[in-house]
Amino acid sequence: MSTRFDPLAILRTPYLFFTGKGGVGKTSTACAAAVALADSGKRVLLVSTDPASNLQDVFGMELSNHPAAIESVPNLFAANLDPEMAVEEYKAKVVAPYRGILPDSVISTMEEQLSGACTVEIAAFDEFTTLLTGEQLRSQFDHILFDTAPTGHTLRLLQLPAAWNGFLEESTHGASCLGPLAGLERKKDVYEQAVRTLSDHLETTLVLVTRPDRTPLLEAARAAQELREIGVTHQIMIVNGLLQKPESEDPISSGLYERQQTALREMPEALTNLSVFHIPLVAFNILGVASMRQLFKPTEPVSLEAALKEAPPRLPSLSALIDDVEQAGIRILFTMGKGGVGKTTVASALAVGLAERGHNVHLSTTDPAAHIETLFGTDAGLISLSRIDPKAEVDQYRQEVINQNAELLDEEGLAVLEEDLRSPCTEEIAVFRAFAELVERSQDQIVVIDTAPTGHTLLLLDASEEYHKEVARSTGLVPDSVRKLLPRLRNAKETAVVIVTLAEATPFYEASRLEEDLKRAEISVRWWTINQSLAASGTEEPVLKGRAVAEVPWIREINKRAGGQTVIIPWRPKEIRGVEQLTELAHLH
């Protein structure tokens, strides 16, 4: 049995990174830990590096790139690393020294080069390393906590100091595919210091947050291993939402307890040497400072007096959504939403359901941390599967560009091109091209796409037009698949977006912001899916019923926002794996 998590006794280093799979409670745990440390008299800065940050929902106030005091918690400050704001500040910093010195035409060229999607990553990275190495900021706070994006994005963020440092060390031609590198080269020593800070066990602790469930534990193991390899070795793990052994015979709680215990017994080897702590499952949502202060305290007995006074609205099941997609003749189907809400499972059930009806279906994922292969095992039934693997896409893209230019450039020109293609920016372009080619398959098949958590997906879609310019600049050619991509995504007769959410505040707020961003990109949402609903499961166990009661107002809110286009999937005791269980999910009525 692990020890209950106590932030005051366990969190010692100045820099604390909270990471893990989407939906495991990183933000809740990081916020509650920050509040506890601040309440004990420490000066604390809490920073979200997630492009889809929820800190503003948790504290009920707007946040920016610059630390702001949290009024209800003395000693606590918070900031969001907003990518767009970071880009504007970064552009201003890079261009300012040359204004009035270089001709206006050169300044315009610099600004154009700084308008690409790669600049978003570079700017956010620049802010991140500044926070990690700034002596003045460090002297103002006892602890700086980073609430990070889901694992895949965070791995990339933490690996970037070494990646950029390596790239700049090897760069001999002083050229790059992008202008922003001019700004990076001047700060090489900062990246070296960032690498040293991340590797120092007296400076940095990596807090892996997980649920006691198989998939989040697998992802935690992957993150632990990859971050060890780049020197981030001081790691601990928090198991969030551990259910105490139920005393009743309620089948839902018994199923959940057994599922959690099995997952912990079968914990991946990469996690077995870590110090492991746990937070018990609580009967309330973590929203607002009062609930955060309650999270680490002993669990109070749950009163059922407030239990379901009125039943949740009756909503259709997943089969109604499949009926609609089939009748409308949709060819491209996206599942989107916050990390950890079950997008992969819902996408897989939709694909299996459509294939069963005789359609030729291809299921793919753009999520670096997705688990489609483990979900299906060795048998994908009637559908074909793929994933966009960033490493494989980069290798293919580099070779393709070199082949295209082999006869056009001399030896020195090819050397410069190869150096350019080793830039970490190349990955963004290569992944985007693969995404466009995936959508192109819809001419012959129904393509179901399981997307990465919200922030990463938005960066991918929102940047479509900018990528036209970057791809053209890098290769001189814009593939047909890239050129047709946006019109296809905007065509409601061809493309449908299904937002997947839980009946909780944070996933709903994030999904609502996603819907607004999609509207601005002229992409419409067709259905909302409420996944893993305890209110729809019929549980009577006190803690779970407390959570079921808390779901009801959110179910009403979601259905209202969706204009009645909502389906609901009850929480199921068994982990969904294999074609048979996915088919069962698709057939639920």
C-alpha cells in the first residue's frame, strides 16, 4: 500500500513538473499542491504550459503569460504560457533590434518568416526556458510548479532544450528553414543551463500523475523512461483517484476497485523503482480553492441526502450517432476533446460500428500517446488501422525533400539543406503533411480520426493556411492533399466533428472553447458524446453516487449547448478492449 500524498512533506525542490496522460488530474493535483504550499507560507508560482490550459477555470480569473496574484490564496501567483501571446512577444523581441537599421523590405521578410507555425513552438519554448533559468524570478519564489500539457506534448517540451542545443552546436552553415533561429542562437547558453536544471535532483522533481488504470500507467512508464534518458531522473509518482475497498455489493464499485487493483499489480517495470503516493477518490469535483484545500485532507463520510433528487435527462446511445453519420453520408469523422475523456475508445467504437454496417473504414490517430494498438490487440476486425508516427514521418519527409533537390543543388547546397532538415521544426511540417494525406483517403474510405488532446489538435488545424506557406518555402511544392485540406474540413456534408467529454466542469469548459475555435476556423461540430457517465451507470456506492449526483447539472448543460445532439455512454466496470467489446459499445441502446 502506498503512502497518502502530502505535498508539504514530499515536494522539496524549487522546480516541480506535473505531467501524465490527459484526464488523470494533473491540473487539480498541481493546483491543490500549489495552494497547500502557499498556505504553509511558501511563495509559489504556478505555470501552465498546456496550450489548452484550465487554470483560469480552476481559479475563476483570466491569466496571461505574466504571473498574477491569486487573491484568495496569499503567496500564490499563476500564469498561462499562452502560445499566441508568446509568439507576439517573441516576434517583437527578435525584430526590434533591426528596426531603423535594416531596410523595411528586410524587416517585412523577417516578420513573414516569424509568422509560421514553427514560431509558436519556438516562442513557447523560449518562454519556458526563461522561466526555468531566470535568476530574478527564481529569487522571488520558493517553488515554481509547472502544470504541463498531456504527456506527448510535455515530452517534446522537456526534450527541446537538448534538441535545440544539439542542433545549434552542429549547425555549421548558419542557415535554417526559418528566421526565428536567429533569435535562438543568441541564447544557446540559456538552453545549456535549462538542461542542467532539469537534470539536477536538488533543483527539479518530475511528478508523474496517473490514475490507477492500465493505459495511464503505461503512458507514465513511457514518460518516466524517455525523461530518464535525457537526464530528468528525479521522479515520483502520484496515483490519483484510488477507490478504497467498497463495503457494499454494488457491482459498479466492485468492478472499479478490482480494475484499479489489477492495474496496480501489473504496473510496468519502469515505475516499480519510483516513490509512489496516492490520493483517494473523492465524491466531489475539484473546482475552486475550497475543494482544492479539501483534496489532501482525510475523506469525510459521504451523505446521500443530496442524492439524485431528479434523474438525469434520458439521452440516446452511440448507435444513434452511427445512424446519423451513415444516413448523412459523412466521409471524415473526427473525435476531439480534452485528454483522458476517451476519444480513442469512442473513435474505435464508431469505426467498428460503421464497418459492421458494410462500410470500408480506416481508423487513424494523430495523438502521439494514443493506444489504438493496445485497444484492438492483434485483431482489428473489418477496419484498417494506422497512426501518424512523428519519427517515421520526419525520416520520410527528409528523404523526399533531399531526393527532390538532389539534381538541382550542388554539394554545398545539399549540405545546407540537410542541416536545415535536422531542425526540430521539420517534425511539425512532416506531421502536418501526413495528416493531409490521411484526410485524402476519404475518397475511397470513411476515415475516422482520433485526435490528440485539444491544444495540440487546434495547433494542427488552425495552422493549415500557414503551413501552405511553410511547405512551399521548404520544398517549392504544395501537395494536392494540403491544398484541398481546409475546404474538406469545412464541408459539413463531408466532415463531422464529434466532441467527446465527461460530465464534469473542466472537460466541458475545454470542449466549449474547442467548439468556439472550430467555429472560427469554419468547422462545425455535429455531435457531443458524454463518456464514462456514473449518473447513467446506476451505481449506489456512496463515493461514486456523490460523483454521479455532481454529473447531473453538467449533463443538462452539455445537452443544452449541443442543441440536443448528445449521446451518453454509461461507465462500465470492465476495461474496453478488443473488437467484441467495441461492437457491444456501438450497439448500446
